[in-house]
Amino acid sequence: MTDFNFYLNDFSGYTIPEDEFGYYAARAFEQVSAFTLGRAEEDDETTKAAVCAIAEILYETEGRCGLSSESADGYSRKPCK
């Protein structure tokens, strides 16, 4: 399983907080596994990198950072760390 240490040090990730990483990594691995028809190996470096990339996308699209509200006269944005 891809862990936060790999995300932080090997992938150079910074968007997902450590306490939320496991949730998003598990969901991302499900998608990688589906994309590869169940052939993804959890300990493979390429798989781990794909899991990190997808986990960041999931995190960002679920409102944790980025566009937080929009109106006719503008918008507000939550910064990603």
C-alpha cells in the first residue's frame, strides 16, 4: 500500500495532509486497480506514483482546496498547501 512517507518523499506531494492520506490513497488504488483490470501491484513504484497522483486529484476535487464558492461578482479560493 502506498504510504504517506512515499507520497511526501518519493512523489514530493504536499497537497494532502497526513491524517487524510490513507483514505484518498485507498480510493485511488481502487481506481488504479480498475484501470489495470486488477493487475496493479501495490508495491510497484509506478503504481504508487499513480496512486499518489489520483489521490491528489480526488482530494482537490472534493472541495478540500481550490474553488470554494462562486457568485455573479466573483469567487473565493481555498489555497492548497
